[in-house]
Amino acid sequence: MFTRKRHSAFEKAVLPHLDAAHNLARWLTRNDQDAEDIVQEACVRALKYFAGYHGGDSRAWLLTIVRNTCYTHLRRYRAHELTVPFDDDILNLVSDAFNPETLLMKSVDTAAVHRALEMLPVEFREVIVLREMEGLSYKEIAEVAEIPVGTVMSRLARARRRLQTCLTESHEKGVHREL
Amino acid sequence: MNCRETLTMLSGYMDGELDLVHRMEIERHLQSCPECANNLHEGCAVQKSLQSQLLYHAAPMGLESRVLAAVRAAEGTQSHPSRRFVRPAVGIAAFTGVLALVWFAAARIPAAIHEEATTQQVVSSHVRSLMVNHLLDVGSADPNIVKPWFSAKLDYTPPVEDLRTAGYPLLGGRLDYLNDRPVAVIVYTSQKHVVNLFLWPTAGPETKMTTRECRHGVRLCQWATDNMTFWAVSDLNAHDLTQFAQAVHAHVSPLDQCL
């Protein structure tokens, strides 16, 4: 059985990071109910693996479990979301976006950013969430997402370019509407 | 450094993840290329908007207590009986005979008490499920909906079968709490009577199907396969309830029908 001491160590390691766990699960699944179920399941899994956790960054440790739980869920129920084609050439992504006069992005509205991020393929969404919202280093992202550090950098680059493209398009639509 | 290389490394530059040599190469390129410099500005604007608190999905109210409840329930199932009996081998052999006798007598009493407690809980839950509006957490006649719903909430996946052809349409399922653990209840109907099928994993031996009458005219049929315990409870008569149990058993363990 769990001793009381180990139990409180587990709660100390996990409970402070429920916001981060939920944020990641919500962005990966794009669904409130699924996100809550996944956080709960991930915490139960974390309990099972807790014997193998020997200190260190408990947030990255928990996020790794949350991420894996999300992927298990997506593979089981929404496998099509894991195979979204994505233009690999970074130069093609913002081919005609260079227009310093219309796009200064100073007043990018949050709803548009939310939509643009939701449209990204899941493996690009996850590096953005871990970097921009959780402030993880490339090395930590590499551990959580189980990819090499170089891949973290190129995925982030492509994800940001894709977001810029989407926001440019929505910005231009907004300009057209105003006209 | 050309534009393609710069764009690939621009993220690392923005995040302060590049070494000095690459940082300087990028800065040199940015000074001579307005297009890449503009990309950097845009990238920084996007980065800033992504860090807005409005995009952050913090844990909703109640999630922490839900997680704690699930973790506590899981702790109850995480005991390791094998470890509790690890003792030095010396001396044990001498006591084995005595222990076996004592244990044989003692095990019968707690097991009977335990079974009576489970019976009371199962019957109460069945009656409660009919009284208030808490029969179903997930209402669907499709096992492909009911089963994944359970597997997301339990540490085991209960077998959910479509028994419509046998005369028992599936209504759905709900979670219940039994013997200090969450368990699956699969709800069927039989001639307009509700049948609650409780099932949870066990490591015990297989047990034969037995049907008995409990209070309130409620009948109970229980059996266990090598890894799952089943308790069907309903106000069906004993014969019909046993038939239902046999139909469940035939679908769940098709290779083992002579229980």
C-alpha cells in the first residue's frame, strides 16, 4: 500500500502542475471533456510510475505522461488527426506574406490566434504549447515529446511560420471586410 | 547563411537556444535581408500573442478533487499482496501446517462478511438506480460507445456486449463505487425490467453461477471467470435472471460455456 509519506510526495509532485497538465491536454485534444478525463487518467498513471520518479522537474515528468495519454486517446478515437499532411518546405509557408505595411501583428486578436493554433497538426501544436505557454527549454520539450532537440527547433520554426500565414490570411480577410 | 537556413534557425534565435557562432551568423544575415528581418518581427509578435493568458486553458474548478478521488481509488487497488508475505524463509516451513489450519478456518468468516457487504451495496445501488435519475452515465445501445467511455474512466476495460438478439437491449452504463473501488455497471433491459450488471476484475478462482433472492424482491446472480467477477441484479424472476447471466457469459467467454 501507499505510505502516507509517499502519498504526500506524490501530491506535491503532481497537484501544482494540474494547470499545465490540463492546458496541454486541452490543446492536444481540443475538447474540454476529453482534456479533463485525460488529466485524471494521466494522474492515475503517474501514481503507477511514481516509484520510478526520482526527483527532478516534476512538471516535465507529468507533462510527458499527459502527452502520452493524449496520444493513446487520439490514436484510439481520432487517428485521422495524427496524419494531417503538412507542407514541409519552410520557404513555401509564407510565400506572399511579406508585406510590412499591412502586417505588423501589433493587434493580433486572441480569437484568431486561438483558431490558427487549433488548426495546426497536433505535433506542431504541442511544441508551441510547451514552448510558448509553459516556457520549456528545447531540451525539456525534446524529453516530453520524445524527439531530438534539432527536431524541436525545426518544428517550432515551421509551426510559427504556419501561424504567421494563417494570421496574415485572417488579417487580410478582416481588412477586406472593413473595406 | 541564406534565407532558408535563417528561417529554420530563427526560432532558435528567438528562444535564445543558439550557440554564439550561429547567433552571429543570423544577425549578420538579418542586417542585410529586410525580408528575414521582417519575419523576425512578425515571429516575435506571434510569440507575444501566444503567451496571452487568454489562450491558457487552466484546470477548471473541481478537477483537482476529481483527480484526488481517482488517485485514492487507484491506490486502493495498488496493494501488492505478494510483498506483504515476504519473510525470511527460515522457520516458515515449521509453521506452515499450523497456519494452514488456522487460515482455513479464519478465511471463511471474513469472506462471508465481505460477500454480505458486497451484496448489500449491489442491491442498494440497484434500488437507488431505479429510484432517482441515476441509472445511466452514458446512454447508448452501441457497445462501441459504452466501452470506450468506461476505459477512459477505469483502470480496466469491461466487456460490453450487444445482447439485443438474445432479447436484452443495451441501455448504457454508469460508474459505481463498490468495495472501495470504482466499478463498471452495464445496464440492460429484459421485458421492461432493468438489469444492472456489475463487473470488476479479480484474480480469484472461477466460481459457478449462483442465483439467489435478496430483499425487496430483488434477485442476484453472480459468477466469476478467471479474471472478472460479474454480479447481475434485477427484479426478474430467478429463471429469467439466470438466462440473462448465461447470455452474458456466452458472449463474454464464448469458449467457456459449461460453467
